[in-house]
Amino acid sequence: MDTYFSSNNALLVQIGLKVKSRRIAANLTQKQLSEQAGVALSAVGNIEKGQNSSLLTLIQVLRTIKSLDLLEPFFREEEISPIAYAEALRKNATPKRVRNKNNQHPSKPLSSW
């Protein structure tokens, strides 16, 4: 399923089906889930029917059915390619000055020391 070509309502339905599937796998009724999650029974029903629900309610339900793993892509750090990393290092590198101790300024006389 390409989520970008799905309507918002179609995505809600898909989320609801996933939640329902996980709830059944956890061997819970909607009532048991609502009580354990601390949300209204109608809220669980609304999620499973693909109707609008708050994000907080969804998180409470997912936590109860041990399905917070469904949210993990939101928290994944973006990986940087080795080439992009090397370029970033190169841009942030400060140039180093090298002084040649053997080459003194010609206008200064050589010390007698």
C-alpha cells in the first residue's frame, strides 16, 4: 500500500484494522482494552472503525496492546551516507598553518647567538 496515494480516511481505516488485529492477537475485547488503556470504549471502537481519534488515545491503546513498535519509524535517526559525512567534515575543517622555522624573514638580521 502506497500511503501517499491513499486518502486520509483510508489511512485511518488501515490503522484501525492494524489496531484491531493486534488487540485480537492480545486476546482482549474492546471493553478490556478500553479499561486497561484508560480510554472510553467508544474511543477504541472509533479507532478500529477508522474514525477520527486523538493521537494520545492511539498511543494509550498501542501501549496497552504492546504495539508501540508501530511508531518506531518516527523515532529513527536519519542515517547519513559516508560521502555526505566526509563532505561535512571537510567543510568544517579549519585550515592548518605551517611555519617553516628554517626560513626567516630576509629583513631581519641573523642573530649572532
